[in-house]
Amino acid sequence: MEFSLWESLLLGVMVLGIIFWMRPGIKASMNVSRNAKSDWVGLLIPIGFVIMFVFFLVAMV
């Protein structure tokens, strides 16, 4: 699907508008995430469950 020129320009303007509209929230969340302690266990446990589930699905085939 190919966009015409005016559709591409309108899409670009909309994306820039959304970025500028959400910039204060993004900036605040970046500051909060810099000061937060890292929680690698909270990330690795769900990834491990997903990997085990994929292995289970492959083994069932």
C-alpha cells in the first residue's frame, strides 16, 4: 500500500504532534526510570516462562 504525498505529509504532521503532545510525560518517565533500582529478576522470569512455553509447544508437535 503506497500513500500519496498529502497522506504522507499528514501522517508526518500527526506523528510530530503526538510526540510534542506527549513530551512532558515522556521526559518525566525518563527521569523516574533513571532513579529506579533495576529489577532484572522481574524481567527474566516472564521471559523464561515464555521460552519454556515455546519449547513445550514445539515438543507437542
